[in-house]
Amino acid sequence: MVTQDPILDPVGIVTWAIDVGIYDLMYSAWGWTIAEIVHFTGLCLLIGTVGMFDLRMMGLVKGLSLAALHKLVPFGVLGFALSAASGFMFVVSTPDQYLYNPAWQVKMCLLALAGLNMAVFYLVMAKRVYALGPDDAPPLAARAFAAVSLASWLGVIMAGRVITAFRPPAWFWCAWCG
Amino acid sequence: MDALAWIEQTRLSVFVREDFYAYFVLLIFHAWGMAFLVGGGVAVSLRVLGVARGTRLERFAGFFQIMWLGAAMAIVSGLGLLAGYPAKALTNWIFALKFACLIGAAVLVWRMGREVFPVAARGEPMPPRARWMGAAALALWLGGVACGKLLLYTNKMLLTTDLAW
């Protein structure tokens, strides 16, 4: 099943994880547990900063300057880094359980959507939003960016929660395997 | 233990365990609820600690409604999950620690709302204890989340029938 993959090499990935020590670390007594705690701590920081910024930009919370509130976002970046690093360790330690898992693939697509939405927001909308006063209503386009961002992150959480329900080999998605 | 065994035999408990979607739908709503509850708490705590000083602290009370919504989602879904596997949670002291952390954090945020926000609204400097409250609340929110993950790895049993082993 896995050896027919023309692009990804799960055996090679896990061999690399063993060589660099990630595999042994993850399968030590508390490795997986600590990585999960780090993963969810990162998500909490992300939702507590980027998510709350999104809620303000959607107009659901009022009276806060978006330029000043944006100072919270570096903590969201830290949270994302924690989640990404721990997530990377999960994947390389048991790649076949993630790479071909429908829920994980959906999670990665939503992550890409959140990243693309953020990039376009900073390119075309951020300056307009930062110029708003604490009680000004954000423009409709900014609300749309915020809604897509929050929905993407909630989708990432949702897909992440069901990864265990869609484990290969019972579930196996590989559109690129032919 | 008899009470836990009785809960496990209820239709709700059996449904949560045996339906393919029920358990995961509850898990998703629990994660979303915790995200809004802890997320709002993290934002308030960081602001009290001095991050995003350009915002008016008392306006962070606007996040309290989001936190209430998150708490409601987390509690309802959490009760559903508890109904499915009562012995798994209620025989594990980490479960009590999770609650202690989350209740402690919520009480601190409530006290900040009552004691620190009015001071900020009057334009007066924050009392020195505010930063301690913010730091403690942040630690307790993240501690509660950590305990939630630890529950997966520290349970002694899933069901009371496991005692037969």
C-alpha cells in the first residue's frame, strides 16, 4: 500500500526520524504525551490571540483598537510554532498514520487556507484595519478575512480531533498514488 | 463504583460509546468550547500582564461573552463525554486537577473583571497584584489544557468492567 506512493516515502521519513532521534524521543515514556500538551498549548495561544483578533475584526467584540490588539499576535505565532514543531514530530514518527489519513489531509488544506488568507490580509487589508479607531466598525472585507481565518482555525481543530477516527488502513486517502 | 457502572448502562452512555459519530462530535464541540474559553482567558491574562498596552483593559470584558459561550459548549459536551466513559475520568485524580485549574483560572478572570477592570476604566495604575493574577490565570488555563491531554495517558480504566481484568 505505502510502497506504491510515487511522491512520499513513509519508510524513508520514519528512518530519518530514527536517525535524528525524534522517533526515540516520541516513543520514550512521556514523549508523545508531552508533544500533545505542547501541541494543544500552542493552539490555545493561537486561538487566544489570533482568534480573539479575528473576533474583534468580525465586530463581535467592540471598543478595542485593532492596531494595539495586534500586539497579541506574536504570541499566536509562538503558539503556531509550538503546534507546528510538535505536529511535525507526530507525523515523522508514524507517517503512514497521517499522510494517508483523510482528516489529516483536510487539516493541512485548512491550514493552507488559513495561511493564504493571512498572507492576503496583510497584503491588502492590514493597513486599513490598523488605521481604525477602537470604536470604528471594520469594513466588510476585513470581516470576511476574519471570518475565513476563524473558520479555518476551528476547522483545523475539528479535523485534528478526528484524526484518530480516520486512521489507515481502515481509511486510506492517496489521490496521488494512482 | 456501582454508580459508575449504572451510568455506563444508560442509553446515553452506550450511544456515546457505540455510535461512530457521537464521541467525535462531542470531542469537536469540547475542543471548540475549550478554545473559546481558554482563548479568551489567555487574551485577558496577556493584556493584564502588559501585552497590547494600547488597548483599554476594561474593554476586554467584551471577551467574557465569548468565554461564557465556550464554557457552555465545553461543559455540555464534557458531560456527554463523561457519560460515555465515567470511570475513565472519575477514577483519575488528573480529572480533578483539570477542574481545579480551570475553575481557579475562571475565578481569577472574574476577580480581574471586578477588581482590576474598574481601576483601569478610571485611568488609575493597575494594582501590583493584577500582574500576579494575570500570570496565575495564564498558568492555570494552560495547566487545565495540559491536564486534559494527560487524562488520555493516565487513566487506570476505561469502563468499570475493566476491573474484571
